[in-house]
Amino acid sequence: MRPHIHKYKFDTKITTGHKHILFGYTEYTVGLSIFHIHAYHGISSFCGHTHYFSGFTGFPIKTENGHVHKMENILCFASGHQHTYSNYTFEDTEYISSLLRYYAYNV
């Protein structure tokens, strides 16, 4: 399997009357073929407060045109509350050449 990343965009569960939108791209691939996962991390702000999030996706779930990964975790505690999220990456992938990946992490 070629090195690739996935885009994601979804809402958290509502807590204290509001929700956050999480969006971004997963990071590097860990593992091989059907046993690979991706790391991810980000920041989400709303109404003057910020939550950080990070984690690892689940293993790939086969789809008609490729695969997706489940993303499920809890945003860090901030302003007296936290949010949970559970959704999937987009099916489309962006492929990364080995040379680009080398320079991204080693220069």
C-alpha cells in the first residue's frame, strides 16, 4: 500500500449547548496494507474556548472505492466541559511520495 493520508470533517457531540467542528488531514501511515492506521491531531475553537484533540484511527474499513478509518475519542477538557466524537475519514486519499515524506519529517 502506498503512503497516503485521509481528509476528515465532522461535528462533535453537543455539550453545554454547543458543538465543535473537527477537520483536517490524518498523518503518516503506521503498519502495512489492511493492518494500517493513521495518527491525527488538531485544535478546535468556539466562543472563546479551545479544545485540543489527537489519536489514532482504527484499521481500514473497505468501501466500494477504497477504504475509510474510524475516528473516535474525546476532546481535551476546557472551560468546564469536554466533547466526544465518533465518525469516519473520507474515502478519498492523497498519496505521498517517499521523497516528500522524507523531507517533511527530516529537513
